Amino acid sequence: MGTEIPAVTKLYDIILWLIPQVEKFPRDYKFTLGDRIVNNLLDSLELLIEAAYSKEKYHLLRKLNLQLEKLRFLIRLSKDLKVMSIKKYAYIPGEINELGKMTGGWIKTESGKNIQKPLE
């Protein structure tokens, strides 16, 4: 693949921003909630890269969509537990939602490819 896929770039940028935030979590949350967030991010990146190179993208993208929903709740939980400030929280959901829209559009494109055309 010669050019990077915008969704991969978006997720990569989210990871670059979010991992340093998780590193600042208090010890009580860094190794539970923090690790869960980081693992989700890295798993999501792997899924997105697999989808980019796979012929069967649809199921990988659906799985990614589920991962993003889990990530939204983990981020929200970190805000509600006050391990992430409201100011920092205000930024990241919009970025994740934008990635979700990119993924959703890709899913629609892929689901259209799987529909058999009627015989004429």
C-alpha cells in the first residue's frame, strides 16, 4: 500500500495523544483502567491495519467498531473517576467519533460489495 489510509492516521494520532495521558493516571488506575485503554488502542490499530490489507474487510471493521465503542466507555469512565480532567476529556471523544465515522463509511462501502446483484 503506497499511501496511508486516513483512518489509520487518525487512530495513530489518537494513540500518540492518549498514551501520554494514561501515563499520568494515578497508580491505582494506571495498571487497570490505563492498561485496558492502551491495549484497546493497540488492538484497534492492529485491526485497522489488518482491514487495510485484507480482502475480507467487513468483519474486521465491524470488530473495530465494537472496539471503538468500548474505548468510548473506558475514556468516559476515566473522566468520571476523575483520573482524566474534563478539559482533556472534552478533546478525545470528538476524535474517536470522527474515527468511528470513517470506519462506518468504510463498513458501508464494504457491505455494498458483499451484496449480490440480481440477475437481469
